[in-house]
Amino acid sequence: MKNPFRKALLDRTPTFGAWIQMGHPAIAEVLGRVGFDWIAVDLEHGVIDLESTAGLFRAIEHYDAVPVARLPFNDPIWIKRVLDAGAGGLIIPMVNSQAEARAAMDQAKYPPLGRRGYGYSRANSHGLDFTPYIQEANKEIAIVMQIEHRDGIEALDGILDVPGVDGAFIGPLDLSGSFGKTGQLDCPEMVQALSAFRSSCNSRGIAAGMHLVHPTPQNIGQALGDGYTMIALGVDNTLLAGAAQAALASAHSAIAPAASPAR
């Protein structure tokens, strides 16, 4: 298998990904050079458009990271166009039923496994690699269902039973909102839902993923201990803000003693 991201999902080997919302290729280059296993371009939140996505994929592909797209919605047009732009993996948001998972898979796979349309595109080198691409795409592109509503938790077994689902990615903030307890990630409903999510993934041999927006050694260790193997670390904007805040705090700390009057 040429796609190391999909292989890791199938083997349930831990991988660490980055998350892009700001959309400049320089950010993708920095994150790619750092050594992330995969980099997700977030098309659901932020203002990244399709043409910018293709540019980000070009930057990511220069390194060893796999370009992944989190779609704006479980939509056949977005699935088709992002795959044609060269995505090596898709994260399908807000999947709440087996029927929704089947619909996404139907659009992501070429016949006979699905209904994805054929055409020259960036993914197949604009036709120069058309035949090898269409022969390998079904087994190379990773498909991950994002579970972020109580309905998705209730339907999770059926969702994971859809052929071709390589991973499930939890969305805890939206999930907590669906219980009417936004941000209360330790409430009983969330504890039970997250436990059910991990149990269902484990029983079906499906990779479980989560996003640590503010990663620390402690919460990374906790995620790995809980069985998550697809872990996103931070977001480009929070990483930038955190580093900037730390640098400024260090500067203020350095001048504080010098500003104190001598006694």
C-alpha cells in the first residue's frame, strides 16, 4: 500500500497529524518539514477554498506527510472535487447514520464499489497518470467518518459496518452540544458517549481518532492510553498564538527584574 496514512489506520498504528485553517502554503511547508504523518486541510471551518486546497496539497506532498481534507459537509460535490484535487484521505463531518456513511462511501469510490465519476484531474496528473490512479484510488484513499452528535453515537455500529470505513474521528465539542452541555467534556453523558465510541471502534477493529486542540504530554499520553491512534495535534492558528504568547510572556518576564529599582 502506497498511502502510509491509510495503512496506519488499518493497522491501528499511532499517527500524529497537523490541522490547517489559515490556508497559506507556507504553513503547510513548515508543518510538513516538521514531520507530521498527515496534515488535514480544514474546509469546514475557516475560509479555505478549493483552489487554495490544491495549493496546500502541493506543499504537503513535497514532504512525507499525507494530505487529508476535512470536508465542509457530507456532500457529493465536495467529495468528488477534493479527491480530484489530490486528497489522500477524507474526514467526513457530522455522520449520524449508516445511510449517511454509505452515501459518502458511494461518492468516494470508483465503480464497482461506488459512483465516483472519472475525469482528468490534478489527482491523476491531469490525465498523464489516469489509468494507474483509477486502478489504485479505491484501495489507497483513506475514508474517515467524523462522529460529533449523539445520533452518530447511537448509530455508530452501523456506520462502522459500512465497507470501506477506515477510521472514526470523534468531535467532542459538537458532541457535547448535542447533549445540551457544550464544552462540558467530563459530564456523565460525554463520558458514556466517548466510552461507547472507543468500545465500538475497538470491537470492529476500526481506528479511533481525536483532535487535541491544545496538546500536552499528559493529554497525548491519555489519548494513546485510551486507544486513539489517529491524533491531530493543535491547529495552525492556536500553535501560532501559543508560541507568540509564550515568547511575549518570556520577554515581559525578562525585563521585569531589570525594571525593579535597586535597593
